[in-house]
Amino acid sequence: MSTNQIKVDALVVGGGISGMQTALDLGDQGYKVAVVERKSSIGGKMIDLSKVFPTLDCCSCITTPKMSATAHHDNITLLTYSEIESINRDGNGFKVQATKKPRYVREDDCTGCRSCELVCPLEVSEDEHEFGRTSHRVVYVPFSTAVPQKALVDLDHCLFCGKCIQACPSDAIDFTQQPEPVEIETRSIVLATGFETTPINAKKEYGAGKLRNVISGMMMERLLAPTGPYGRVLRPSDGKMPASIAYVQCAGSRDQTLGVPYCSRVCCMYAIKQAMLLSGALPLAEITIYYMDIRTFGKGYEQFYQNAKAMGVEFLKGKVARITEDENQNPIVRVELIDEFGKTRVTERQHDLVVLSVGLLPGGNPQPKFGVPVGEDGFVQVPDYNVFPAVTSQPGIFVTGAAAGPMDIVDSIMMAGAAASSAASYLEAGNGSRKEAQRQPERSVEYA
Amino acid sequence: MAERVNPYFLKELKKYGDVRIEECFNCGNCSAICPLSTEEDNFPRRMNRFAQLGLRDRLLASKELWLCYYCGECTKTCPRQADPGEYMASARRYAIASYDPTGLAKLLYTSPVLSVIFLLVLAVAIGLFFFQASAPMDLQTLRLFEFIPSALIHNAGIIAGVVIVLAALVGMVSMWRRTFQALGYPKGTRLDWWGAIWKAFGVEVLGQLRYRKDCESSAVNKPWYAQKWFIHASMLWGFLGLFVATALNYLLELLSVKATGTWVPLWYPIRLLGTVSGLFLLYGTSLALLRRFRKDDTSYEKSTFSDWTFLALMWLAGVTGFLLEIAVYLPPFAWSYWMLLAHLIVVGELLLLAPFSKFAHAVYRSIALYLWTLKPLPESEQASAPAAAD
């Protein structure tokens, strides 16, 4: 097997919204870019969301075009289902070793027709996007708007019955595929490794993930999304339409017992957004948001919050200390409520469904592979955040999006611009003397 | 009513323990996680606020301070790691020192060095007081109460008792006035004074109901006899039992039934009560000392000097007491006489320092529990009864 070699100006690690935008911004300027994505599709966390705040735009509708544009851009090479193994500085550039994991489907041949999926006899739990609330076949296209729209085989569950091989019209199934090494020669690197959310079982007082009707904000996104598992909001334990839904804010942020002293910045807004969407999806449901402080700092955010209040969403100040459940698996929250006169009472309130507004954690530690130090919070350290927000302490390595710290979509896209700009300046400044030949005579700025 | 703010309050509180309550951002997690918090009587968050704002008088008027048994749930789950549990304990120490007008409690709580000196001087003083009145030791037959006359012990005990009660009364009245006023019952409200007695003193103080049922809910990994409530109850019951046995013993002497020091068999009711109570005391104090040493519970992690001295004195009282009981059977008797002296010194220190040490929590907690239980009489009796004249 021959080693694939790619030579680019910039390597973007991570194909979420910030990584895609960085790649597009650099590609549009004529730089050659490679995007390495760990999962089988780009799109990151954003493609899983229902709608975005504060505009309530449909997430699929604005993410999918970016995904397509990234995939079809002349200057962008997409490596999905791939991992970075190591990087080494080589003169002014880097030599990066990556591995393309086997899909057991030849990407070049697969047309995404899903014939294989239709004949596959086995279904397995869909854990990557739907938290096990639905299933997919053993050979499957990750989701309907996945990019690339190519199938892959979950070999651990495969029976090797061969039905997909017979059904595939382009003979793309290949069970002999091996991990494929890819060598990427690049002059700069942009880290866009994103974030993870607080695990649902992180907090023992919130049932440690054992209460079935206590779900995370991300799970609620899927319930609200048009492409979600049920196409409507049902609670997990019995499929009942919840009549009373509570949000527990700071369920993973500003909590030193979880080692997370910082504010995750997005939870207030996504909870308010979901409350609004729920008001539409379940017009009769009562929605309560238990909060310590409401932080609606962005453009149009405060108005968004006031709108939610006006729509009848109940905001109660108090940190939920404990969640238990009654015999019908209705969650009960215990909280100290403080009214506007300073009068306090400790009370227990029962709801049908509780959503934990889980916080944002670093998506991984890039330090060992990239030599980029991380801060106490685990996010990539940016030495001069106010002046050079995307420049790390390693020359030629930049950072964007939630890899640098908790950040919403608006900021992630803005930072992508900053990262692309910083990387371009670095490339232009003679670091690795950019060859004129690499520049496209005509720029292609039309996406897809 | 005007509220007086003391800007140095938090600084002062910090002398009484590892207070870091300025970290608190008042989310209310502590109050809501607290198994003892009820709809109206909730803590510790409100107490935290008093420290942050310098509302010393409000804190000293809070019965809630004394309702806490320090299970440590608030400390374990505090998002700011502000340690509300240790703050409450420190605030109780501060309150004991504040209710005490002599300043002795403050000294004992805030200065371990001076405390040690004071305890040693007091020990020598008590020792000398009894030793100067002692008769030569009879090494052939054990005559403890001829070595140190029982009349002297009794009289000294009674005089010390009066002093202790008077000193304690000052603090109790001070605390009662503040906390009762803070309950805010309108003048003329008829309260169920009698009804609260059994529930407060019987069920809560002696029965330790809330400590047992609520505070141990999370401690599933310990058998009942190693749980904090039982350790605490052992000490409480043991001490009370010994106190009653001593008093009854004296009563029998006054009634000329049995002179102090007369040999009686083990099953003799008063001796039996004393022995069993002593065992309880020894068990409770030993386990409490051991668990504090091991720091195997959130509340045991930050023991102060005052915690150690109180427990150590109680433990020594138990140990010397039992050695004394064994001494009767084990000649030569020289060490037995010294043991009596040691026992008198330890018990003397324990009792004389009661109003100024951790011991004082016994009365303040009892008052707080009584006020917590105290509720107005039902509406019907309010209407029919003439308004109280005050």
C-alpha cells in the first residue's frame, strides 16, 4: 500500500464549524488546506443542533452549505475518519503523520446511494449523535446530511453476511481495508478541536446519569431537531409528552467540585432557546429555568432572554442541589429559592422532564501531539488573547473556536476568521516563502 | 430597626476556624442539599450572607446556627468550595465566645498556646487544692475517700457547680434573648411552651432524631454503631448517665443510705448505671478521637485545638474513672490514689470549662432546638385566650 502524501499551506485539525470556516477562509484566499476530522462526517457539534440562538435559524440549513462548501472547495482536501498520529517540525513547516481509519467502504467508489443500508439485516444503537435513542444499520451513512455522503461499516457488530456486497451497485464494500497512513506536509496548523460537554453522569447529586428523565442539553437538541430520533419531544422513560420541563443551569459549569470553575458561556442561551422552541413544540408545557445568574452578553441576547420571559418561561433563581425521582420516574428538584424581597425557602418541585444545562469541556488535550500548552481549564493557551486571539505559543500553530475556550457559534465563526487571518499573515511573512505557483489565478468564492 | 454592620466581622470569624465563606456566591446549593433545611428554617446560605455582610447581630440571633450537625454535604457539593460546613462550625465557636462575657471562651478558641498554659495552670491548681487536704495513703487497704475526703469533693463540686451554672446562665440568657426576639412572634402570641419540651429535649436532644434520621442518610457505608450520630449520642448519654449516677450517689449519702466509697457489687443500680454510662462515654470519645485522627469524614477534616481538648478531657475522664474502678481490685494501692487525683483534675477541668469550651454547645443547641420546636398555639386557642400581658 502506498503512502498518501499531501502538501498544503495549512492543516486544520477538526471539521466543526470553526474548523470549516477557517478552511474556507484560507481556501478562498488561495491557500491549500487540509482538514482532518476524527469522525466520519464533518459538521462537528453544530450539525447536531436544532436551531441557533439568537436568530432561531435552522441549524441544518446553515451548517450543511458550509459542509458542502468545505468538501467541494478546490483548495481544500478533506480527510474524514482520520486521526493525527504525530507532528514534527521540518524547517519552517511541519511533517504530520495521520491515519485514515478503514471505513470498509471505498470512499472513491461509494455514491451514498444507501442500497447497502437497506439490505443490512442488523441494527445497532446510534450513540454518536442520538445518545442511543435510535439505531442505525451496521453499514450506514452517518446521517442524512453527512459530508462526505459515504457509507461505513461498524465492523464490531458485522455478521459478514455479504448482503451489502451484493447490493452495492458500485462494488465499494471492501472488508480488507486497513488503516491507511497519510503524510501531510504543511506550513501551518490550525487547531479546531472543539469541545465536549459535561458527561450526564458527572454529578452524583443529579442522579449520576441513572435518572431516565434527566437528560442533557445536547439530548434535548436532538429531541427538538427536525431530524431527531422521534420527530417530537418525548421523555425517555415512558414516551410521555412532558407537561412540565425544568432546566438546571450551571450543571457542570462554575462548579469547583467538578473541577470546572469557569462559565461555559453558551448554556444560558441554549436553555432559553430550547425553552422557546419547547413553547412551540409543546404549547401547553410549563417550562422552568433554575439559574444562578443569567448571562446573556452577546448581540441580541438580552432581548432574546426578555422575549422568553414574555413568552411565559418561568425563571427561578437558585442552584438545584439535588435531583431525585418519584415512583413514576418524575424528577424532583430540591432548590433554595430566593424571592425579590430576599425571602428564602428550600423547596422540592416535581417535573416531567429535567434538562441539565451541561457545560463545555475541552475536546481533547493537544499538548502531547502539538506541543501547545493548555491552561488550567484544559483549553489551549493563548498567550496574548486580547491582541492575538488565535495565536498560540508555538510559531505556525493557531487555534480557533471552542478549542481555545468555551464559545458560542457566533464567536467560533468570528474566531475562525481571526485564525485564518493570522495563519495567512504567518504564511505571507516569509515563513516558508510561499510559492507563487500555489496561488490559484482565479479564486473560487462560490460555495458548492 | 436599624441594622448595624461590622466590617471586621469576617476577619474576626476567621480566627475561629478555616473560614473561607467570602468565596460564596450565594447560589443556595448548601441550603438545598442540607437534609435538615426545611421550607422556613433553611441554612447555611443565609448564615453565609450574614458573615459576608458583617451582620454580626443577626448571626448571633440565629437558631439555625445550632440546628446544624455538620454532616458535610454542603461542603462536599459547594460549587465554590467555600466550605459552608466548617464555616457553620466556626460560627458556632464564635457564638460561644460572644455569648460568654468573660473572654475566656475567646482565649480558649483562638489561642492554642494560651489554652495549653491555662489548662496546665488550672490542672495544677485543682491538683494542689485537693492534695493539700489529703491524708496519708493507706497502702494496706484502699481508702480513697479518706485520702481525699469525700465531703471536700462534694462541697468543692457543689461550689464549682454553682459557679458553672451562673456563668452558663449569662450566656444562655444572652442567646435566648437574641434568638427569641429574632423569631419575630407578635406580642401577645400564645406559644405552646409545654408542648415543645418533649419534642425538643426528649426527641431531639436525647433521642437525636434528626441527627440519626436525616444527617446520616448518605453514610450508607458505616454500620449504625460507627455512625456519627451514635458516637455523639454515646458521649451524650454516657455523660448524662455518669452525671445522674454521681448525683444519686451523693443523694444516698445525704439520705444516709450509703456513704460514698462504700463497696457495693457491680449490679448495684447506681454503680451499674455509672459503669454502663462510662462504657458509653469511653466508646463515643474513643471513636470520635479515632475518626477525627483518621479524618474519615468531611466534618473531621479540620479539627481545631478546641475539638481535640474537649474530646481528650472527656476521654481521660472516662479512662481515669475506669482505672479507678479497677484499682479497687489491684493492690498495691499507691497508683490508685494518684489515679483518684488525676480523675478529679480531669473532671474538674472539664466541668469548670464547660461554659467556655465546646461543651457549651450542649446548652446552646438545646435552646435552639427548643426554639425551633416552639410554635404558636392553634388559632382557636389564640382567640379564646386573653392576650399575654407584656
